[in-house]
Amino acid sequence: MDNIFQNQHPADIAEHLTALDKKNRTITFYLLSNDSKVEVFSYLDSDIQQEIVSSLTDHDLAEVLNNLSPDDRTELFETFPDALIKHFINLLRPEERNIALNLMGYDERCIARIMTPNYIQVKDYYTISEVLVHIKKFGKRVENLHYVFIVDDNNVLIDDLRIEDILLADDETKVSSLMDSNFVALRTTMSIDDAIEDFEKYDRSAIPIVTEKGVLVGIVTSDDILEEMQERDTEDIQKFGGMEELDVSYTRTPIMELIKKRAGWLVVLFIGEMFTASAMSYYDGELEKAIVLALFVPLIISSGGNSGSQAASLIIRAMALGELKLKDWWYVLVKELKSGLALGTILGLIGFMRIVVWEKAGIYDYGEYWLYVALTVSLSLVVIVLWGTLAGALIPFILRKIGFDPATASSPFVATLVDVSGLIIYFSIAASILTGKLL
């Protein structure tokens, strides 16, 4: 079977297996060599991994689990109930069992959960020749050979070296002579989100993980961080669309599960929009006297909702990238106050000119007080766009302050909020300007 997939990357083989039906997929996976099984398995989606695991004998399963990278194995274990995890752990060799139990002891969103204990570490008194021998001896199980980590006798990290520095040095050169004690490390208790920021900041393919006392316990590689970034961004985008995040990909989510994930937010937003209807019914007297006001309701509320959604999108993304912290709320308030006022003025002028042109050209007759109607609409646009911008910009800060994900401030949520309040603003301004005229 390996001849069929000769020279193919494990990711391509995994893609081929994914396209097969369950029976043929299992048979094809069985026919792969042991080394290929392990490599291909790590590239399969979690649901297919579970499917294959359930079909393997304990002997074959032990072979896969023992040779799977510790971070991938931890991720796999998280998808199974406790009883099965206990069974799987008992299939591991003693050293692999200790690694698995250690990794699973960390918090779910802790960077240590995705670290691998397979890396190259040496002492500062090694010669380059000894380092190269060490790499040849232990390098096969290492996920990333771009760095060699230097530790003291207590296994405390004291520096790291790029592999090119080692390859270009003379054989008898001591590791200590190449060290500068300038290195980057992450604490085991650091959150994955904070670790992502450090990867983006330092642009490294791997970063070591140390305990509070500086003891080296593992490394995190860039490919694991990229997976976490994709998962985080997918979750944020789904929340921002006004729904719960999906547990698996869209194509693999059952229709009932998809409905369940979307229905909750839709019901909440629908109830919110009911307040819009309530607000309009509260002002039905004004609408009866000046039906012309109803013509601009869609224009008014959509402008506020759109400006709010824009602001929320900008702020949530800036928060995700680490550009904005909670302490920056005043900076954002001032900036969005200026932006909202400018944007509202632009739309207000366009709205004013639209009524003037339509009236003068005879396209529509807004009545005797058309100029006051134009003033009402333009001023309402200024205030509502300003309000929408401020609401969209500050709601993410409020949510983060009280411990919620800022992405929950979805476009539909902001738009619904601004719809209701926008109508109140619109009719309040209309009452101030048109009382004694149309009202």
C-alpha cells in the first residue's frame, strides 16, 4: 500500500483517506506501514482520528499512540471520555505515559497543554562535536531542530542556540563560548492567547517552555501555534456573526447541531428587534401626523447599525492582535468620537442634499415643511452614526472588563442595540424640530 503513496507527503495521504468512505478509509489506513500510520494520523481531523482509533486493535493503537507527538496525543485524548483515556494511557510505554499524564495536568487554555517534551538539550560545557553526536542520537524524535537548548545541572534553561550557529562552529568549540544568555521562554502557566502574541512578536519556529523556577520542560512549535490561531480566529468570526462557535468544521456539523448553534442568538436578536417595533408603536401618533418620517426609518437605523458594526469589527480585531488593552478605552473613545462625528456629518449632508434635490426636482413632495424634515433627517444621522460608532467601539471593552469574550459583541448584536436606540433618537429629534409644524 505504501507504494501507492510513495513520495507523497503525509498531509496528502491524509486528504486522500478523508475522501474515502469509512470502510475503505479504515482498510487503507491499516495497510500503511507503522511509520506512515503515525505521520498520517496527526494530519487527520479529530472525528476521523476517533473513527480510526475505535477500529484499531490494542496492539496497533499502542503503536500509533506511543509514536504520536505528545501535543497531538494530548489533543486526541481531550476528545474521548475519561474511561477511554485511562485505557489509552495504559497502552503507552512508561516514559510516554509520564509525559501524557504531565501534559494533561495543565489547564485547558494553558500553553503547556500543547507543548512537546521532545527537543535537543545540552550542557554549556559540551563541545560542538559532542553536540552533533547528541543530535544524531536523539534527533529522530525531535519536532524542531532549528534550536538547541542549553541547561545547567538543575535543568534550568540558560540559553538557546540556532542550529546554524552550531553547524558553522569548529568541532572543539565549547557551547559556552557561543552563548549570549539572551533567549525567549514562555511560562508553563501562560495562556495560549498570550503565547500567540509572543510568537508573533519574536517570529520564531519554536519557543521553550519553562516552569516558574526556569526549569525547561518542553517547547512549542510554530505549527501548533498556527493551529491554535486558526481555531481562535474561526471561533471569533463565528461569534461575530451572531452564533455559538462550532465544535467541528461546518461540513462535518450535523444539521440539528447547526440549528442549535444558531437558534439561540437568533432568538435573542429577534426579541431585541421586538423593542424596535415597540419603539415605533410608541411614536405612532407622530407617524400619523407626519407619515413622511416613516420614509426615513430604514435609512436612519441601518446607518447607525452599519457604523456600529464597523467600529466593533475594528476594535475586536485590534484586541485579538494585542494592539488594544483595557486601559486603552479612553484613547478609543476619543478617536471614535472624532470618527463618528465626521462620518455622521458626511451621511447627514448626503441625507440633507437628497431631500433638497428630490424636492426641488419634483421627484417627491415632502410638504410645506420639507426643509425642517431635511434638517431632522440630517441631524438624526449625525447623532445616530456617532452613537452607533461609540457603542460598537466600547461594548467590546465592557465585555472584556466583565470577563466575556469581546467577539460576543457581534455585528447583529450591535446593530440590534443601535436600531432600538436609534429610533428613540430619531423621533426625539423630530419632536424637537417639527413640533408646531408637522407635529
